Amino acid sequence: MLVAEGVSCVLDGRNVLRGVDLRLTAGEVLAILGPNGAGKSTLLRVLARENTPTSGRIELNGRALDQWSAVELARQRAVLPQADSLRFAFEVREVVRLGRYPWNGGTSDKEKQIVEDAMCAAGVEQFAARPYTSLSGGERARVQLARVLAQIWEAPERGTHFLLLDEPTASLDLAHQHEVLTAVRGFAARGAGVALALHDLNLATRYADRVLLMKDGTVDTIGNARDVLTAANIGRVFNVDVDLLRDERSEHPWIASRRRSSTT
């Protein structure tokens, strides 16, 4: 389990996170939603130990996050940031293989198979031999997903492994958004805990088990996706009016937003 209790974070003199509590368990997908500047990315970086909280505590599998060595932590959780800084013309397969570095990334048949399986899960196996720099932005995003999947492909002997994703669908077309989130759900079904920041509420209703709504660095609401994503909650957090549209072909409502008039 990944647990945050009373977590606050000050960056450049600003309270970016204030008293955040959450629990992420094995097998679940938690979508973190909120307007720009709500603290979604900072929360993920704090959970990943990339930023240090000012107060509060974080535990990974019953042990304080700051007590894990870098290698131990890399074997327990993988992080996909928004920005992609890789500019070398490695083959796609080699980029994905970088995810196996915490495991000493050998060339055994087992290691090769993990890389192949991760590429298939992310839908990038068809261009495994292409230079990474020749890919589109969306293709690169899927390769990076394959890399972090490969990093924690196997569950640890004890506890749970965790996948932290910051806007994994931002540069993807409609079909690949669903392909990527289907892969994420499949990874959770194998026992991983997944937390991902999203902007698309309709994707959250379809793929998330639970939703955390953030506003101004705090947790506004957290719970089952259907219970949290109500017109009242969405309107309060995003300052928009919404309609929840029902379609007999789907169990998930469609969230249609409209700009709130200045007179309301």
C-alpha cells in the first residue's frame, strides 16, 4: 500500500499541497483530477520521492518512503512524467530496455521477454526497431509507457508495485488514449496500484476505480468514481456547469460541460 497522511509541500514560497491524505492499494486505478495548478503533478512527484514534502508522512508497503534506497524504490514504483527529455536515436526496444536498469538489465531470455511483453502491452511492438527520434509525440509517449511498465513488470516478493503516471494520454489520439488506459487497467489487474493525473473526466469515469478531486492544493473529494464525479462536485472544483448524460449502451455517464455564466 502507498499511504500519504497530512502531506504538504511548499515550492518557491507557495503552498502547492496542503494536508493531503490518500491510500493507493493493489489492483486499483486512482485518477487524480483538478484544474490547472491544483497540485496534481506535485502530488505525484511527492509520492514518487522526486519532491520532498514539507510536512506529513508517506509510506510505501509499510515503510517510510525516505527509508528506501534508490534502487529498492526503482524496483517498487515507476514514474511517467509529462516531459520527455530523451533526444538520442536509440532503437525503441533499447529505450524500453532502459526500464530494466534497476534490475541490472541483462540480456537473458527472461529480460528480453519482459521488454517484448511491455512493448506489446503499450502497443509499440510494431516499431521496436525504429529510432526513437523518428517517432511522433504520441508514439514516444507510448514507448515511455512501455519503459515504465518494463521497470516494474513483475510484482515484488512482498508488498505491491506502483505505477505513477502524469497525463499519460495528453499527446494521444482518441484510439490510443483508450489503448493506453486499457493497458493501465490490465496492469492494475495483475496486482499493481496505479495513480494517474488526468484532465479528461470522461476517461476517468470509464477507467478509474476511484477519483481524487483536487483544488488549490487540497483534496476536495475522494472516493468511488461514480460517487465523486457528480455535477455538484465537478461544478464546484472546475467552476463549470455540467450535464451527466446517460446512454443505454454504456454503464458510464458522459460528462458534458458548459462555461458557467458570469451571472451565476
